[in-house]
Amino acid sequence: MTTTEAPATTFESLDPRTGDVVGHHPVNSPEEVQAAVDRAREEAAWWRALSFDEREKHLQTWKGAMTRRVAQLAQVMHEETGKPHGDAMLEAALAIDHLAWAATHAEKVLKRRKVPSGLLMANQAAYVEYQPLGVIGVIGPWNYPVFTPMGSIGYALAAGNAVVFKPSEYTPGVGEWLARTFLESVGRPVLQVVTGFGETGHALCTSGVDKIAFTGSTATGKKVMAACAESLTPVVIEAGGKDALLVDSDADLEAAADAALWGACANAGQTCTGVERVYVHERVYDEFLSMLTAKAREVTAYDGADSKIGPITMPRQLEVIKRHIDDALARGGRAVVGGTEAVGERFVQPTVLVDVPEDSEAVQEETFGPTVTVAKVKDMDEAVERTNATRYGLGSTVFSKARGMELASRIRSGMTAVNGVITFAAVPSLPFGGVGDSGFGRIHGPDGLKEFTFAKAIARQRFKPLLALTTFARTEKADQQLASMITMLHGRGTTIRKS
Ligand code: NDP
């Protein structure tokens, strides 16, 4: 944050692998949050007055600085989340790619364009343009502390808004790194960061920002929405998920097993679009399960430079993971890899559960650990039905040679990867977001740019209307002509012309 008053208190940021303190950060008070938002409003006026080209230039400068220092950024992420350095690099690289896309495409997506005005209003020239909302409050999670908030920050900035970002209490250093490099690159604090706990996030919700982009759990998303309702502050909610992977009888099983394991265990399973359930056609179930099992036994979570799976970042999540595994086993499920003993003090080993009842927590609730349930289905209709039987609807994956696109369309989720896993998140032109308890609104792509704007409609009269309708001087003849015209245009119930 850019105000000069000393913060009342500070808090520590810890390395989850060891518990070592890696940083101290201010607990910003509501007054300090308000000061940041007030400052952002001044910056927003300057930023929105720039042309698309000028904003793009600034954002490209920031992108360049981030790219040149990406190893430093990855190190901060590694220290605060415990995730392997390579995974942190991948995450940062994807975030940079999204920033570049948003900066380059903002003008094309948002600039004023002419739209057809229709026969009744043929004397009007009609335009739509997308104007920045002003100041966007971004509240981010810790699991992908760069990629996830940058999906809002990058797109909101490219659309002409200023941003005040509240990172998770587990990853404040990452947030500060982003704001610092932005300031060094652009020279003005159009992006600021405020740090602290839930109260700081709540203060951002009630600070009069023009929109809140929240990413986090469904439960906190509800609190954010309730706080924002008081002032009719709009929200984007990117919440949790319980994503399924479907394996059809004609699927490439090797690739499907590889995707299931990586989707379930990458980032220690702490991925909103992570694979938490797998539904496999009965014809290939045994073969798939033995492939998945063999692969899962080769991966271990530990603290080491070459580790592929890091620790559980948030200690209290260990209880949730253990509870889900215990519940699954108590209700007749079997752990073919891992199990209760896989849950350690900081690390959780890959766990593959089978024969788990569909109404158990391990199938219905977000586990957020390196665990996955695998179930046999008689056909892909049953796979789709079971996939859709949750309150979440974030992402999904389909492995099928012949029916990938068809099955993808039938799954009720915001995103689906076909014969790949979580690939949709890395395509900048695709919208990212969910349905149901996974939230609403979209980041990424043209929809993600528009999310941080309002549509402005302009109708400009080109010549006097043949039928003067919007006047008290409207005549009876004009009413009759209108009736004839509307009958001619729409009376037959078929489309005469499209405009
Ligand atoms: P939380 O919901 O615990 O926290 C998210 C953010 O909200 C944090 O910055 C948190 O601050 C803040 N916060 C907490 N209480 C309040 C409040 N009352 N008002 C305003 N802000 C508040 O989520 P996690 O950080 O644990 O993240 C994991 C969750 O995020 C998972 O459910 C995951 O699925 C989801 N997620 C969703 C994604 C998506 O795009 N759909 C992407 C990535 C994650 P603090 O940390 O200081 O408490």
C-alpha cells in the first residue's frame, strides 16, 4: 500500500515446508484500505484517460520486468506456498502470457463498434463500447497466488481500471512483489496491494470499489457477496470445485491415467480445477486403475529440490483431507494407493480411493489434497450423470477418441479439457469460471475483459425518422403505420430478415 501512516500491526508469512518465517507484512486496517481505494480512484482517472495503446505499452513494460525477474517471483511463491520451484515458474509464465494477451486484445474487444439498428430504428446509428468501471478490488487465494489473481488484475488493468489487491494471508509477499514491480515499471500505483486477514478483505468489500473480483472458497465467496450487497457492489466469484475426469472405452488410457494423476496431485492437489473424481467406462476400468495405481506409487510428496509434490500450504486443510479419506474408508471405500496414513504433519502422499459411495464427502466436497476417487460406470451417460450430480461446476476433463466434444458439452461445468487436463486455463482467449457453487462471472478472454467494464450503448440520430414514435406529437397515422409494419415484420411468426 502507498499511504505513509504506520500500520497498527504486522503478521508473519511462513514457509509451509518448515514453518520458518519468510516475511513480515502489515495488517492493513479499514482506514488504510480506504486510503488505498481513494488513491486508486485518482489513479483510475489518469489510467482511463490514456489510450488503449498507451495502456498496452505500460502493461508490456510490466510484463517485461516480470519476465526478466520470473525466477525471483517463483522463489517468493516457492517460499510462501511450498510448491516446487518448477511449478511456480510454470504458474508465473502462464500469468505473464495472460497479461500479454489482455494488454494486446483490450482495444479489439472493448473499443466502440457499430451495431445494426434494425428496421424500426433505421434512422439511428447504434454503437456499443465497454467502459472501465473504475476501481476493482481483487481478493485472491494462496494456492495459485500469481496466476489466479492475475486473471483479474491483468484483465481489469487492460480494461482501464485501477486495482487494489488483497492477497491471501498465506501469500502476502507475492502480492507485494506484483505491486512493487508494477510501480517500478509504470511509475504510478495503478495497482496497489493491501495485506492482512479476512477483515482486510471485508474492508475492501465495503470500501466503495466498483467491483470485487473474488477467488477463494465458496463459503468465503458467500460472505463477500453478502458484504457487497449492502452497497450493490458487483462481484465475480471464482470459487471451489469438485472436478471430474471421464474415461471412455476408446480413450488413450496411458494419457488418461497420466492426466488423472497430475490433475489430482499437482500442487499437492490444491487446485481449484484439480481432478478429484474419475469415472471410468467398465470396459477399461481395470486397465485404467492399474495404470493409475502404478503411476501414483512412483510419486512422493517431500521437502527436496527435486520434489514434484510440495506440502499442504494451509495446515488446517490437513484435517479436511484426513476426514474425507476416513469417511470414504468407513463407508466401504478402499485406498488402493495411500490412505489415512498418507496424511502427515505437513505433506500428504498421493491417495487413490475406489468403491467410495457417491454421497460421501470425498465425492461431494472439495478435498483440496492429492487424493482422487475412481468409480466404474456402465456407460458414458452414467459418467455424465454422476459428474453433474454435485453443487459445483468449475472444470472437467474428458478422455475419449470419438465422443470428446459431445461429452464435454453435456457436462455442467464452466470449462472442459478434452484429451488433456486443465488445458483451458492456459488458453488466454478462453473464459475461465464456473457455475453453481463454483461461482459466476468470468476471467480470461474477451469475457474476462468485459467483466471489468460496463457496456455503454449510444444511439445517434442520422436523419429524421420516417415514423416519429418517441414524441407526444405522434399521430394516429403513425400508430397505424407502426401496426402495419410490425405485422409485416413479425406477424407470420417466421424470421423475415436478420440484422
Ligand atoms: P478463502 O476463501 O479462505 O480465502 C480467499 C481470500 O478471501 C483470502 O484472501 C482471504 O483472506 C479472503 N477472505 C477471508 N475472509 C474474508 C471476508 N470475510 N471478506 C473478504 N475476504 C475474505 O480461500 P483460500 O485462500 O483457502 O483458497 C482456496 C479456495 O480457493 C479453494 O476453495 C479453491 O477451490 C478456490 N479457488 C478457486 C479458483 C477459481 O478460479 N475458481 C482458483 C483458485 C482457488 P485470508 O487468507 O487473509 O483469510
